[in-house]
Amino acid sequence: MRAGSSQAGDRCNVSDNLLQDWLTERHIEDVEAIVPDMAGAARGKVMPAAKFGKGDMKMPEAVFGQTISGDYVSDPDNVEDRDMWLVPDPETLRPVPWAVDPAASVFLDCYHRDGSPVAKSPRNVLRNVLSMYEAKGWIPVVAPEVEFYLLSPHSDPNEDAEPPEGRLGWTEGANQPYSIDTMNDFDGFVNQVYQYCEAQRINIDTISQEMGPAQFELNFLHGDALELADQVFLFKRTVREAAINHKMHATFLAKPMAEDAGSALHIHQSVVDTQGNNVFSDEKGEPTELFHGFLGGLQKYMNEALLMFAPYVNSYRRLASPWSSPVNLAWAIDNRTVGLRVPDSPPEARRIENRLAGSDVNPYLVIAASLACGYMGMVEDLEPTEPTEGSAYGNDHSLHRHINAAIDAMRGSQVMRNTLGESFVDLYVALKDDEYKEFEEIITPYEREILMFNV
């Protein structure tokens, strides 16, 4: 690889052999080399498989300073606009099942010239949180649930989003939660998603029709936090490709339709010890202090981390609808009106479902943030509130209502800086500042229609 980069260089030597063997055995022609950015989008390079791994790969570190609209923010930690050195992670090699010619994808790890990891890389942010757990002898286990809408294709951003036509040309207008017949209307799309996921080792479980028209939820099997973040990242690409194949669009926007439910990304979380025992349950099957501490940490620190659960202005439109999304940090057992739900389960499967994130999040960052809050609660021996009885929808709206408040909270959070990294927090809030300012400059249809000639 290169001199003076022992950590990255050693890993690359292992990668080269594994990569080339894997690519050759499968007759792969092209490789998509992927770096997830701050928004959870795929950055990187596409190259012939014969040239992959033959020489250094580099990319500007400024890719992490790119906003959702493609602008760049100033990064005081990278004034020279330096390159990162990119090292393939051979364990993440997967085929790209929709490619015309045989192709594969692989995630790239990002390093500085001296061999140290780039702390602002979302995969490294999650890795750093997991290392804190490892130092305590704990292993987080997660299982995401991801919601999305299918939409009728159009190219005019001024048009309202609409559900697509089903098998008989019928457009769903009513909400039909958990309807089998509605899912059958999109049977070809669903089958292709499962086929694509199986080819890529994306371990999805069940699918269900959600509250909105042509809104679906896919559940993932529980497992390693970094692996599941990789799978959610790839799943979003997969759903979009399958939708295009069936002449539809798929969106993970948190609130794509004004009158319908928003889309969430729920995270089931538990923690096991090195022997695989769930530390949330004791020998008698009762909840432990660590379980209560994890809950208490989420309640105490979630508002400081909310910017990663609700990263865009649109995210807060979802959180403004208490009938379809939790709006506070209440917790309860088997109660979907709270933000922190504890499913009714046997002691060995005791877990906490964080229901606050929208599906517009970066999966690495939202899992890292949720685990960081829980970790702080466990090490600080925090206690949660009493569990909520009945509906929590009528409780106080204890989350930030607007993105500017969430930006300020994260900027001033020493806990987020300590757990996620100073340089990451500084750059992330700078990105969100820039995106919010860009949004504020837009004159909306409401202003033109309602205010223009009436004020």
C-alpha cells in the first residue's frame, strides 16, 4: 500500500488476496467502491475489477463536508483539502444483483496518511462507539425496522407525491395498515426486493403494509451493529432500484405526504456480555440496573443527539404528528405510543425499541447516537422515569420541535463530543447549519398562495 501506514497497510495486504480471489471466482467485471457520506449516500468510485486493488485509492476528505444539495462547508480540520487513503473491507464484498454486467460492491475504510482512521467517517463514528462497549465487555445487538413509500413517478418537484398504481391500475387512496391484499398489489416489487436482498446477504425478515398508502415496513434480523448499518445502507439502494424496475419511485423521506403518516426507522437494541448473556435481564429474568440505565441514558441525552434522528427540516414535520409518531421520551412495555418501547418478550430477548428516528437518517450515525446515549446511561447508573400507562400521545412534546434547536443542542453537547468525536460534531452541525440556511431562503407555495396578496 504505502509506507508509514501500518494499520491501513496491514489490512490492505489481507484485503488484496481476498478481494481478487472473490472477484475472479464470480467473474466480476466492475466494482463499486463505496464510502457512505454524512447523509448516508454512496460516494466513491466504479472501476474495472481487473484494476481494483492494483495501487492506491484516494478521495478528498471533503466528501464528508458535502451537504445534501451538493454544497461544501468549510472544515477547519481540513483547510488543506487533503486526500483520504481508501482501504477495501473484504468482509463487505457483495454482488450488485441489478447490474447489467457482473458487478460487485465493497465498502471502503478511510484513513489519514499516517494510518489513523478518519474520525469523521460515519462507519468510524459507529466503530468508535462500539469500542467503548467492547472496553466494558459488552456487545450491542440491534435490529432495525425501516419504513418507506412507493410513489408514482414524476419529475416536477412542485407536484404533490402520490401513490402508484397497483396490479389492476388502481391507485390506493385509503389507508390499509397490515393489509395482505394491498401488499399483493405490489407483489412483483416485493419479490424482487427479497431476491436482491438475499443476493447481497441483507437479512430482512417480514414485510408489512403501514399506515400510509403504498407505505411499507421491512424488518431486519438482529445482529452486529456495524453489519446491520451496512445492510440498511444497502437496503435503501436496493429498494430504490427495485422500484425503478417496476416503474415507480421509492422514498425514505420522513414526511413525503402532508396528510399521511411519516416514515420511521425503529431500532431494537439489547446488549450481551462476552458469553452471549443479555445484560438487560438477571438470573431471575428481572430487568437489571443496566437495562434501567440504558433507558435513562436515552431519556437524558436523546435531545442532544436528536439531530441525527431528525436530520432535515422535513424530519420535524413527521414529529409534529403525534397520532403517527412519538413526540416524547416516555417509555412503556408493549406500547407503541411511546418513543422508547420495550416489547413484551422473554427475559433473554429483553430489548428497547427506539422509535424516534425517521427513515431519512444515516443508519451508521443513528445507531451510533442511540447506543452512545444508552452507554452513558449505563456507566452513569441513570434511572428512567416511571413507565407510562395508557397513551403517551397526550403527554408533553419533550423533543425539539425545530431543527435549529436540535443543531444548537448537539453543538453544545459535551456528551456527544466525547462519544462521537469533536471533529465529527463540529462538521456535522456545520452541515446542518448550511442546509437549514439554504431551506430558509426558499419561498414556499404557502407563502405565494396564502400570504402573497393577503398580508
